[in-house]
Amino acid sequence: MNASTGTAAPDPAATVADPEDRTKRLEEEGEIAADYLEEFLDIADLDGDIDLDIKHDRAAVEVVADDPSSLSHLIGREGEVLDAMQELTRLAVQTRTGDRSRLMLDIGGYRAARRVELTRIAEKAVEQVQASGEEVELEPLNAFERKVVHDAVAAAGLVSDSRGVEPERYVVVQPAETSAVVTD
């Protein structure tokens, strides 16, 4: 939301057509996020390094440490603190650029490990659906987790959609012949 006009901020990914400009913009987002996170780590007196990348057409920022368990309190129970840190970091980027950021933050490899786990869960659900022909409902997941599952289900040739209301929103995996559309 643009604070001065009260209108929704445009998606920066949709407004930058030139791939070189897009890459430059994502690199700038990563740099701003890294500065914000480094300052946060300094204030909190925590050790950690910042790795920057561009993945899936988003700035990807990861806080890493020699001892990943030293960052566990920045991840929180089921990634709740990590989700909050990601939103704060996105807001810091938006404050500097004036545009909404879609950057992804990982801390101590939590999201990477969770992505592997969710892919396994999705594959198991796909196997169940293929064997039974019946849809399978998964446990409630956050938006990041649902996206990972939807992608894995689509890669297997089945369909899925999200149902319910946050924080109890969940994915339903369905046989391919079902006319459902992938939604979030």
C-alpha cells in the first residue's frame, strides 16, 4: 500500500520489463535487506553472515552462521519468527525503494530444509491420490509452504488448491481429472 496515496503499490516484478534492469533492481533489494539484517544482528549482538542471491525471480537473502543452532531463536517455532523477520526486512526494502518487495529470507537453512520436507510430503500425497483416486487434505501451512506443495503437485501432473482461512489454510491434492485450479 502506498502510504501517500492509499493505493496498492505496483508489483515491482511486473513493472520492470528489461531483464538487466530487473536483475539490478533485485540486487538492490538484496543489498538493502543485507544492510538492514546486518544492523539487526549487530544490535542483537548475534554472529551471522549474509548471503545474497536471486532465485525464482526474487531477491534471496540468507543469514548463515558457523553454528546454525545459534540462529534458532531467529527462526522460532515452525518458522514464526523467520516469517516476521522476512516481513520486517521487506518493509525496510519498501521504505528505501518505495516499492513492495517479494524477497525471500532464510535463516540457518530453515526454509531450504523445510522445502525438502514439504516436497516429500507433497510427493507422498500425490502417491496417495494416484493410488486411491481420492483427494488428500494436508495440514495447515503458511503461504510459502503452500506454494512449495502446489509446485511439487503440479510437477507430478496433479492439481491442488488451497482451502480454509489463515492460519488454518491448507492444501488439497486432487486427481488430475478434477477441474480444480491451483489457488492460494
